[in-house]
Amino acid sequence: MAIIGSSIHPVHQQIDQGQQSNEQALREACEEFAAVFWEQVLSGLRRTVPKGGLFPDSAGEETFKSMLDTEYARAIARSEGSLAEVLFRQLANSKQNPNQDKDT
């Protein structure tokens, strides 16, 4: 009897760890999606700024601006109350209650 009881405990731990890893994977996917979304928004906003000025933009400056937009997007996606957090809550809730949105 002790063997069965001792083997069940690790199974519960594995299930808990599996759920935690699934939640972590979902959270990371939501953050990545939000980061891509915000990168597109920032890139679009940057295209609305007129070109020109005293010094022309070099290829290095364009690369830097693109990388800066990527980092800004990641920071926005990781911030509290972000799109990623809203997506995560919505998807986690729909995963727990799959029949909630269906009409009866």
C-alpha cells in the first residue's frame, strides 16, 4: 500500500508541473504575439514620419531603428496590463471552460 501512495504523489507533481509548463508556454506565446503586433504598429508609425532633415538616414540607422522598435515592442508586451496579459487571461479561461461561449 505504501508503494501505491508513494507513486501517486510524484504523478500529481508531474501533472502540476505539466499544467504550469503549459501555462508558461501559453504566456510566452501571448507575449510573442503581442510583441509582433506592437512591432508592426511601431514600424507603421515610424513610416508616417517624413524623411529628410539635415542628415540623411544611413543603412545602419535604419537597422538601429528597426532593432529599437523590436525592443520597444517586447517591453510593451511584457508590461503589466498589456495585450499579452489580456490574451493570456482570455485563452486560459477559454481552455478551462471550453463550453462557456457555445450557445445552448
